[in-house]
Amino acid sequence: MSDNQLLADLCTTIDFLTPELLALQHDLHTHPELSRGETRTTAKVAERLEAAGVSLRRLPVSGLIADLGAEQPAYRVALRADLDALPVGERTDLPWASTTEGICHACGHDVHVAGMVGAGLALKAHEDALRERGIAVRLLFQPAEEVIPGGAVDLLAESALDDVHAIFAVHCDPSLDVGTVGLRDGAITAAADRVTVHLSGRGGHTSRPHLTEDLTFAMAKVVTELPAVLSRRLDPRTAFALVWGEVHAGQAANVIPSSGTLAGTLRMLDAKAWTTIGPLLAQAVEHIVAPYGVTAVLEHVQGVPPVVNATEAVEVFRAAAEGVGLTALGTVQSLGGEDFAWYLREVPGAMARLGTRTPGGHTYDLHQGDLVVDDDSVVHGARLLAGAVVSGVVKTRASADGSSGLG
């Protein structure tokens, strides 16, 4: 059987599975679970894979690792999907809208999971063809992508990438039409950290600010001046963005509070600057609050480095997209963070942006409760991931012949 015929057969199998995959995605969307609490989601995935005869290992709380294909492979490829939802209330009228108050799949992870289940079932159905080619497939259903530290760290600790030659994943992109795939060589996301500043000082009455340590005023200075200081201390080519999401202080209009907290994210495109930013942050915060007598304690938690796609892996995705009838487009680096980056520090691979917008329809945004994805994106995600397995081994064979390739 030729590689093209195998791709066609995988697509036919996924088409047959489409009603089941959509039902799974809708079910997961109705019952979202937060990071490291994805027990029901894990159970649903495990039940279906085990019914198909896929060997798997559940992680202690949530998440699982599944293996299929050749027992002594020449090429082992990993596919990854993230399980968790967000603490965001849903604002859609979908029949399968979230039934859990304040939680929904506002990032499309339900699409990732259902798509990878589809890829896994199709690959299992054609396991003999994989064995003939010396291909093994490892499916990583990862918990906790949305928190720091992310679940990628958990899976690496579970030896998830042992003997893996390459890894692939998709991420929903509601700015791209369904049926299209966004690809980029090199960094496709940014480094992303959490920054928290705890302020304390002698509070008092607002009529006598000179007798207090005016914490609210000092807090406002940190909000505006810390990004300004960084803009003059960092190389502009780092392309950083420090944005505050939480500001808490005080309970009464006429009382200067004695404590307050700021929290936000620091994102940057430059991986080298990301590794050295900590001392500069601490120094800048200390100098900003010093004139006001306020004490500041900085919490800087490094989140994730940029996702850096290997050129060869991007070409695998490009070949897979063509082979399964999708349109591959170029895409730009974003300031979003993704813990898939940790895997790519261990083995080569790539993340692709999966179009979810209905052509001519509304352009939604991620992490918003009104997110709606086109149903076809589940099927296309399954096809692309399954296709990457077959296209990847083609690249491996090319490498063995002396040209560039994965592995």
C-alpha cells in the first residue's frame, strides 16, 4: 500500500467516525473540567481507546499515555492534545453548552481531544500498515495546559517522550477558516510568565495621605511605570508585553489600604531575554515604590518558553495537510503561551493552527465565553494529526537517504 493510499484510507475511516467524534466533542464541551481535575474527560477518552484495543496508561489524577503501532519501531511519533477547560462562563446558545457554572472550553481543547481520539482510532484501524512501515504512535492526552506549571511537565516526568523521534499538535485558531491550517517555521508562540506584586504599607485616612504610605498611589505607579521601565531596559527586539489582569486594594473610598496585589502576564518573543528578565523585574519594582515608603514583594513565575517549530516538522505538517485535503497557510508568531514548548526542547516537532471559523461567519477570540467552532474542525484536526504520522515517516526515510528529515 502506498503512502497516499494509506492517507486516503485514514481519511475514509475518520469520515466514518465523524458522528461519534462530534458527539464526543459536544459531550466534553457540555462537561468541562479545570486543570488537573480532568477525571471525567480522561475516563471518556480511555473508555473509547480501550474499546478499540489501544494500550494505555493513566496518569495518577488525570491524563493518559497511549501506544499503538510497531513494537520495535524505526520511527515513533507522538501526538498531543490538552484536556482542560478554563474558569470562564459560557455565553453561547449551543445545545451542548457548558452545564458547569463558570467553566467552559473557551480555548477549544475539546476539539483537540476529539480530533486526536479520531486520529488514534483511525491509526489503530490501520495498525498493520503502520507496523509494515515500522511506525509507532504515542498519544499524549495532557492535563493542565492552562496553568503554571503546565501538564507538559507532568508528562515529561512520566517519560512520555522516551524513544520518541518527533511530536505534533494542533491548536484551534478562530481567525482561520475551517479547512485551513496555519504553519510557521521557528517560534510560533511567545514565552509567557506570571508576575504578581504584593504591596504593603501604613494605611490611613484619605484626608491625611502625608501621614500614610499611600499604597494605592504606589500601586498605580507600578501598573504604569513597570512596563515603561522595561521598554527602556530591554532590547526592543524582544517584543515584550507586560499586561495586568488583576488589581486589588482597599474596601472604602476614604481609606488608604495597607495591602494590595497586582497580577498579570509578561510575554516576549525572545527566548534568551526570557531567561534573564527576573533580576531586572525585581530591581525595577523596588525602585518604583521606594519614594512612597511602600514595601513590595515580587513573585515572578516563569511559565513557558516559546513554541519553536522545527523546519522539517513544519514540512511534515504541510505534506500532511496536502495529503488529507486541507489548505496550508503561513502564519505569524503570537504572544500567546503554550506549554507544548517543553516537549520541543526534548524532541523536534511542530504545532499547527487549526482553522475553526465557518467561512463568512463571525471571527471569535480564544479565552472568551462566546467561542463557537465549526464542527468540521474536529474532523480536520483528526485528519491532520493522522496524516502527520504517515508524512513524518516519509521524511524519516528521506533523511536516511541523505536529505534533511526528522529523527
